[in-house]
Amino acid sequence: MARALTARQAAFVQEYLLDLNGTQAAIRAGYSPRGAEVSASKLLRVPKIAAAVESAKAQRLSRVQMSADTVLHTMSLLSHSSIEHYVVDDEGNVRPTPEAPDGAMAAIQSIEKHCTVGADGELTYRVKIKLWDKVLPLKVMGRHVGLFADRVEHTGRNGGPIEAVTRVERVIVDPRMGRTVRIETARVFAPLLQPSRYKGAHGGRGSRKSHAFAGLLIDRCLTKPTRAVCVREVQWSLAQSVKRLLEDKIEELALGANSA
């Protein structure tokens, strides 16, 4: 049986359901603001937390009786709305006509009702009916039935074809072992291979920035004796350390002491 959530994990789930903002939910649940983004990412990958979030979402949808069919039905109602579906009675009240679809009143955004009194004391009503915008519902329904297929065309540099190269390979001679070493770098990090006093990269978690710099550092150490200081802003265990990353890279490239 899966263990129950801790008090702080349960608080995170409740806070996350408010706005689905993981970072802010972690902060509100009591996690350190400094590492809130990392904490949220890790928490949402914990199976029991992910299950709790999905269960709470399902329960909420059940309470409000919301489903995909409900959403599509409402969108269809709005997209088919017409001012001819309504009549105004003698007292200025708006009512649906017999031909109007069920729920037609939900397509009305606002009703303005003005009453004037004539010289003979007779009341006259002037009513303005405004329906909800139909453009967005029509787009949504059109996509649902495949009328508007989302299509995005990409081109390479200067409008040319997209380059298929995804990695740049560097061949380096290891003087200690008398053989060549092939180090691959993702094409997106290729600019880091150019000589520069300062180098940096910005991106989200999982973009493999650390792996790119680990490869660059090993490259540098193979060609020139180097001392480097490697640090992480957030580290939860040695398994996440730069030391472990470099060890894995060295083993991957067969550069360890035990490698032939």
C-alpha cells in the first residue's frame, strides 16, 4: 500500500490545485522560495503526489458536473446562438422562442432594460440583448471537427530547408592513451565550441546544459591541464552532483582509469 502524503506534500497538492502554478504552490506550501521551481518539478514527478493531483482534479470536475461533452455542448450552443431565438414580452422580459435550443438563455452575455413613462402613463420598454462572442466557440468547434487543422511551417536559416544536423562531433586525440576520443555536443550548444573568455547557457530543467558543459570541460582537460570548480545552486544528493555527472561522462567516453 502506498504511503500517505506528508503534511507538506498534501499542502502542496491543495495549493497547486488553486492555480496549477507549481512554483507558487511550493512556496505557499512552505518550501524554500530559492528552490521552489526545482521542488515543484520534483514533487509533481512523485507518483503518489501526481496521483493525488489527478484524483483531486477528477473529483472537482465531478462536483461541478464538467466533462468534455459538457464543454463541447456549451461551445456548440454559443456558436449556434442567434438573436432570433429571443423575444421580448410586454413587460420587457426576454424569453426564448419555442424554436430556440435548450439552454439558449446561456448564450446571452447581457441584457439592458430601460423603461420610459409616456404622457398618458403608459410604460414603454426598450431592451438591448448582447450575445456572447461567437468567433472563439466557432474556432474551437471547427478544430474539434477537423475543419481548422493546426499547421505550423518551419524553415531553416534565411527561409531555406531545415538542417538535419542535431549534433556536432569533435574528435580529440587523448595523449595518455594514444587514441582518439569522440565527444558529441547537441547542435543548439554548438556556439559554445567557439573560443570565448566567458561562456554561458540559459534554459529550463532537462535542456542538457550540464551535459554540454561537462563535455566541454572534458574536452579542455584532454587538450590542456585544467583545474575547474563545479557547483550547483540546488543539490539534493550526490547522485545529482556535478562530480557524478563528470564521472558518468568519463565512463561514457571510456576515459576512466580502468578503460582500455
